[in-house]
Amino acid sequence: MNFVSLKSYAKINLSLRVLRKLKKIHQIETLICFINHYDEILIKQSDHKKHEVIFNGKFSKEIPRKNTVTKLLEILDNKKLLKNKKYLIKIKKNIPQKSGLGGGSINASTIFNYLIKINQLKINLNQKYQICNKIGSDVIFGLDRKISLLNSKNKLIKSNKKFRSNLIVIKPNFGCSTKQIYKEVKFYSKSNFKNFNKNSLKISNLTRLQNDLEAIVFKQYPILMSVKKNLLKLPGIKFVRMTGSGSTLIGFFNNKKNALNGMRKMKKTYNNYWCILSKTI
């Protein structure tokens, strides 16, 4: 059997508000979209008695043995949804870890989608969400690539509208621990979205949004404030936002030419940082 090739796209948070502390987690409101940068997944059914998950590529170091993909396979096996079939999975990691880009989470949801389709699994949306939430809080966003709002009532709202932007993605030579960043949350915000409609994705509205975790991350890593200030000086920049709990910053531009020139300048200034040109999809 030949391998099937899948693309697992990076997600970015256009906004993130921390609303309250629940028993074990923080409740957030967040607006998510995807960018044209992805991990490459090869998957095929195997004759082996166990699943095999192999990571390679630039950002494959230090991925734990128990990860989002192995958790997914374990859950599906326990529920007997795979009917004892085993899979060989190879993942080329082009998305850095601890970056706020959801690489591992979206790997799991991309593979989950494929296994649902190939095995014709009869599970409803609620069951899909339950499985995703057992793996990690960002996994549900990857079930499709639409812009999604997780609102203040913990409801996931999908939009058929597109937000088009050329952008720079820049990650310093360190990552942020989501758990540690959330431990530092002392203040809580109100919802940004009483209504979520086509106007919500206008650039004038997006620029007014924010990521509540930025202040915490910038306090711990002041260099990121300086990176953000330098991004905001670039010609054609619309706004800058940290994604997730960091450490990646996204610069949104008015056109590709300005984004490309901006990327070249940032690479010169921060030559040991990971910096790419991309766009929303």
C-alpha cells in the first residue's frame, strides 16, 4: 500500500482573551485562522502489530514519545474505531514547537480527519469534539480550515468568510511553555464578540483586538517587545499579534511586496530567529 500525503497547516490566533479560571483550565475566547505553512504527513496502513509514528525535519527534535498523534491513536484504538488496523505515519516537522502555531495539535486533527474518511467512521460532531478535547484544547480547530471563533460560551462558530493577508511569521530562538504562561494570568477580560459576522474580519476591527497573553510573555521575554516594535516600523504593516502563548509574532501587511521586504529586513536584524513569508488561507 502506498503512502497518502496530507498537509497539516499552522494556525494563528487573531485574538485571544482569557475570560475566567475554571477548575483545571482557563476559559478563553479566541479567533483562529490558518496560514500557508504546514507539516507534511505521510500515512499508510501497516502490517505491524502496533502503530508507528516517525518524526523528521528541522523541528523534530525533543518531541516526546507520547504526543498528540499517539494520544489520538490510543483513543481510537480504545474505542475500537480503527477495527484493529494499524498505521505507519511519518511527519516532517516544518512548524516549530512551543511557538503558538499549533503544530502538534493540527497534526492530530489532520490525521483524525483522514482516518474518519478512510475508515468511514460513524461519529457525530459532538463525539469528534470530545475526542479532540481529550488530546488538547487546539485540536478541534484543525477539523476544518475555516476561520473559527471559540466564543465566551465555549461554542465553536465557523465562518465561510476569508481574511486575506500577506504576513511575516517570526519566532525567536526560544519557545514558551503554555502551562507556565497561563500560570501567570492574574487578570481576566470581557468578551470581544457580542456578534460574530462578516464585519468582524475587517482589518479595522482586527487591529483593535488583542492577545491577553502578550503582556505576560513580553514581561518574561522583553526582547519580544523590541521585535514587535521593529515590526511596527516596517512599511505596509497593518498590525502585529503574538499567536497562542508565544513565542511567535505575526506581522500582517497590506501587500506581498512589503511583506517580503519586511521579512528580509527582520532576517538581517534577527539572523538567528526563524522568519518566513506566508499568507492566510
